[in-house]
Amino acid sequence: MSPKNLNVSNKTHKYLLNKLRDKRIFQIYRKFENILKLKQDFIVGVSGGVDSLALCFLTKIYSIKKSCKVFYYIVDHRLRKGSSAEAQMVKKLLKKHYIVSNILNWYGKKPKSNIQSLARNKRYSLLINQAKKLDIKTILTGHHLDDLYENFFIRISRGSGLKGLASFSEKTFRDKVNIFRPLISFEKKHLNYVTRNVFKSYIEDPSNQDNKYKRVRIRKLINHLKEDGLDKKKFLLTIKNLRDSNETIKFYVAKNLKDNSYIYRDKSKIILNEEFFKQPHEVTFRSLTEIIKFVGNKYYSARGKKVDNIIDKLKDDSRISLKFTLANCIIYKAHQSTIVLKEH
């Protein structure tokens, strides 16, 4: 590095590190650093909101202190007018604070229903594709404690089971890439403090106030519950208990798969013995769901009602021979065995 570039780098680092003189920001960063513990390069998904910008600052400080490289990407979904201009505004705001970012655009036909869910999946898809191009294994998102609350109540409203209620966690694995949510234990008010004191401004997505979206309605419900004394510590204890129970079921699912299924060498076919279907329903359900995902080479699980229906019929002793197709798989029942193979 040339002396000129070195001086610019030192000036940048000094400007950003000086923000840690604020005791509250310093305490937030220390907690963040203890959680992150990454030694390799990573990607940060940026929206321009309060939580997202706080994550940008915290990761930039982390990269300076730990000498690692961070890539910042703003996703422009192009779902509404002005989104591209907002993406450029966020890029300029970050650049003003010595954070270099790039914009990933969603081209093509846009959905007219289930918009937020599909947009979220597209956002992950764009970020994951970029991670693979850069040979990076980890993507950071700005989800925080308030998002955990929202996700829990959304899952309840959809009738989710234990797995769904406990699924929104600090780390998940998606399409061979780690999705890391290092802010999941931070309240939004603390992230708001960081953003307001570092960046002075942020982008407010107008959809966050639109009641046509379930997430917005849930958010307002939670605010009412907080006013009525929602106990955060007890809520988190409930989440922990659900996750502990979920881990127990995962143990027995793994045992069922190991003891009662046989996979062919080419991984195109799996044979299930009679004992496979004699486990508690949730264990059998998850086991078969995992097998269908694996054989069908799908990221998402098949719909629960369809899997339940197949299990009920396969457990019917009066039916000697059966055949189903689901999620790119063919499922045969022949006497006491069931065969799952890929549909061609």
C-alpha cells in the first residue's frame, strides 16, 4: 500500500473508531464483537433501515479491528417507485462514512400477492449467489430481538408447529451458505441509538406502516402487548424452552433416519422399513419430510398437510400397495417397506 493510501486508511479508521468514544455505542459494539467471532471474510445484507445501518457500522469497526474484509450489498427489489433512488441514497450515505457498498437488482416479473415473503426469498437468493461468486460462506443480516417477537407471532397465526416456532434463530444454513443474525439479542432501540449517532439518518420503508401486510399488523399487536406488560424475559425463556424441545425431537429424527432407512449409493433411492412409521408422529413426519427434501433435491419442505396425508395412508395396514408423487419424488409402499425415489 502506498504512503498516500495508508494515510487515507488511517484517517478513515480514526474517524470510525472515534465513534466508540460514546460509552453506549462502545458497550453495544463490545457485545456485538463477542457474539460475532468471525475470522473469515463475510457479506452484509443492507436495507438502509435503522437495524441494517447499525449492522453496517458495527461490522465495519469489526473489520478494522480484526483485519478481515466485509462486502456490503444493498438489494433493490424494484417493487415500488423510488426504490432505486433509495438504494442509491443508502449507497451514498454509507460512502460518506467510508463504507463501500454495491447494489443488487431484482429484474424480471414481480409478484402481486405474498409480496413480502417472495421478496425476502429473492433477497436471500441474490445475496447467496453473490456469496458463491466470492467464495464466501457467511452472510450477515440485521434481524434483531423485535424481529424474533414478530416472527414468533406470525408463525402462531399460521398454525406452525414446534419446529416453525423455534426456527428463527441466530444461525441458519441456506443453500450451503451460513445466514448469521448477530443482532438477534439486541433491542431495536439500542440499534436506533447507534444509527442516529453515527449516520444521523436512515431510510424508512413505507411498507412498514401498511396494514395490508401481516407483519405490520403483528408488529402493532406486539406494541399493544408491550403496553399491557409483555414480559420479554419470560418470552425469551419460552423461546429457549421450545428450542430445547425442538433439539430433542431432532435427536430422535436423526436416530430414526439412521436406524430405519437405507440409502442407495447413488442417493437416488431410499428404503424405509416398517419401524420407520412406528415412531411418534412428529418424529415420523420430520423424518419423511427430510427424506423427500433430500431425494427430490429441494430446498423447501413439502407442504405439511400433504406429508401428513401420505403418512396416514402408508400406516394403513389394509393397504398393501400404494404410490404417491410429491416434491419431485415417487413414494411406493410394497408390503412392509416404503421406497422413496426421485421422479424423472
